[in-house]
Amino acid sequence: MSQSDAAVMEPDVAEPVRVRKAKPQDPPPKRQPRYHVVLWDDPNHTYDYVIEMLRSLFGHTAETAFQLAKTVDTDGRAVCLTTTREHAELKRDQIHAFGKDDRSRNCKGSMSASIEPER
């Protein structure tokens, strides 16, 4: 074997890991304010409509959607989701755009929803 064909084994030496320490002047990351998406009671929409809407728009289970529909019916309102402002506005707008309840003759449009700051 010639000298140029010989493999040279270098010992494994780990490079030191440098960790950046937080500087005292670095403020902690700010958490975005949270907002509730509030669904308001409407006697012209059926439980089936409300459950279908909540499952479709929010991904709630049938049981959770039923409990929220019951809360809206008994308390006049229910918080469907707590999230960032932009996401809450999107969900509110999706509720408004969901359409009327074809199961109810008295229904003329979508349910009402609003957003409010979490306290």
C-alpha cells in the first residue's frame, strides 16, 4: 500500500457547543390578546342547524356542539372558541355566512355572533 492510499483516522473531537444566553434587556415574548367568539340565541334556528354549524366551522364533537347549542338556548349566548383576534373575526364571519336554516320556516338568515376580549 502506498502512502497516498493510506487512510488517516482523526480522533473524534466534539466541537464546543455555544449557547446564547438571554440578555437581561431581552423582554419576554408578548402573548397576543385573546378573544371569545360568542354565538347569540335565535329562536328561528333548530338545534340540528346549530350543531351542524358548530361541527362544521369549529370542529366540535357532536356532544360538545350539543352542549353549546343547549347553552345558547338557555343562557342566550355561548362562547364557541377563544383565540387570537384575527382568527376570532374569521370564525364570526363564517357563522354569519353559514346561511339560513332550511329546517325552520321562520328562519330568514344566519345566526348572530360577535367577538369580545377575554377577561
